[in-house]
Amino acid sequence: MPGPLAGVRILDLSQVVSGPMAAGWLADQGADVIKIEPPHGDPIRGLGPAKGDLSSAYIQINRGKRQMVLDLKDPAAKRAVERLIERVDVLVENFRPGVMAKLGFGWEAARAINARLVYCSITGYGPDGPYAPLRAYDPMLQATSGLAATQVSPAGEPQLIQTMVSDKVTALTAAQAITAALFARERSGEGQHVEVSMLDAALAFNWPEGMFNHGFVDEPPRASPSYGRFSRLWTTKDGRKVVLASFQDHEFAALCDALGRPELKADERFNTGRARTRNIAEWGPTLGAAVAAVTADEFMAGCIAHGAGGAVVATLDEVLTHPQVVHNGSIVELDQQGLGRVRTARHPARFSQTPTARPARAGHRGEDTQAILAELGLA
């Protein structure tokens, strides 16, 4: 059975992470995605372990797409792109502002070719403004959006999240915005220009708890301790790291039972959320001592038995064999034709009526160029 986006055609002109991951997400859901790379290839092909022209990172982000290589400055290549724009439903690009217009395929030019086109432009800081000309990479957006300031070290220093969080949340924002625009087109019959900046996506992502002390404008209430003060790692008796979560009072009670410290449920210093916030200087050492008295296995067994919020920090190797990950079938293997098997995370959404297919392999650079040109009636 085809996926929910079967029949949707997407032209992916983007590179690295934000745009390609957005288009890849839609490919997982059944869209026919044609990725066009420049002759030198997408830089993400060189990120991390690689075999030939395929890195592990490239495979995860670009699996299931058809692959073309075109020099967009070449007049012959431009004719091919024009014909593709005529036929596709969505175009995704993440060039710096103004580049697509210089190439002859800006929003106005593309709309003149295909009035039903959903044209998604992803930028670092936005289409204009003082930072718009800058090249934008994930650490820069973490710094600008407040994400780095939210990740405070024990010494009080800002820190970078050690993953491309700004790129990836931008990709998911763009994918959702594209499907919303496709839904709107079903009603209006017209396409539209969808603009997503990494800055806006990262800021919106960080805002709910990262910026909650900056929410109220008029007569702001007393500021609360940052969410991060309650979000930390704890060490068990056998030296493993664990996390605790007890946002609600009944969850804190369950955690006390899981740790074998039921008397803490009645302790007036800790038995309400306000009390725990007010007495955080005492709450931390008390909980830390309780965690240090049990092993990681005992801690996890207690959490499961009492429905408490807690988890053992898994190593990257342990993620592969985690019992819930295995139960969910979250990690699958695909045959990468001549390169052996490759592990990948399956698409996380499950559709009861239009299930997503098993992830398809990623293509080598330009391997579908001739076939797609033939479909367009071009040599």
C-alpha cells in the first residue's frame, strides 16, 4: 500500500541537512523526490564514515530519492530544471537569499512556470535583514537563538548541543509547512511560497521552556529557576548515569517508591512542586543519595514497577539493543547495493491506512540523471 504522500512529486535542490532532511522525510511518506546535486556533489556525502561517494549521514538524510547531477549555470541544465518545475508539486531549496533568483529559478519565475507549485525556501536567518547574507551553520544558530545559553554547564557556562539540532528542527518545520501548503492547495488550487528560517525554527523550538522567564511582558511574575536546573544526570551505586522526571506531585511520589524512599513523599520540603523548587538546594543532594544507594538495574526495575519517570543513560552501542527500541522495530537495515547492509532509523510516524514503506537505499551521485532526462524528453 502506498504511503500518505504517494503521487506527490518533489524537486530537491537543497544541500547538507535542513532541506535534504525535509525532503527525505516526505520521501519516507511516499513522495517521489528528485534530488539535484552540483557536479562536485552535496557536501554531506563527506560527513562521517563513508564508502565511495556515500557517507552514513548522507544515506540517512537522502534515502529513497532519485539522484541527478546538473550544473544549474549550464543553459541545457536550466531547460531540464524548467521542465521539472512544470511537473512537480514541491520545490525545496536552501541557498542563501537571492541565489535562486540569479539562477533564474526564484519564486516569481517558478510560479510563472507552475502556478500550483509549493516553493519552500529555507534560509539561515531569513530572506533579508542584517544577518541574511551570512552563511549559516548549526552552531551559529544555536548561539543566536538562545539554545546555547539554555544548555548551561555546572560551572554556569553556555554550551552547544552536540548534534545538529537547529538544522534538524528546521527540516521538520519545513516538512510540516510543505504538507500544510499542499493541503491548502487542495482547497484553493494555487501553490504558494513557504519560507522557513533556521533562526525562527530554533527560536520557536527553544521558547516554551527555554525562554519561559521572558514570556510575560506586562507586570511579569517572579522568575522561576531554569528548566535545566531540574534536568541533570545522577550516578547510581554501580557508576551508571540515570535521569529522573517528576513534574507532577504523584510522579514524585512514584519516584520515591521506586528508589525505596517512601518517607520522602511526606517530607514537606519536597512533597509539592513549589516546595521542591523552593528547596532545590536540599532536594538535589537528598535525591542524589537515594539514587547512589541503588544499582542502575534496581533503579530501572523500580521505575517500571511503580510507574515512575526515569531512565538509564544508554551508550550509543546500547541504543541498538535497547529492549524498547527493539520492540518498536525502530532501527531497520537496508541493502545499500554493493556496500553491504546499512542501519537506519525507520520513519517514526505510523499510518494505519497508508503505511510508510520500509526505507529505500540512497542513490549514488547522479545515478538517475539519464533516466530522468529521458522522462523529460531531453538528451
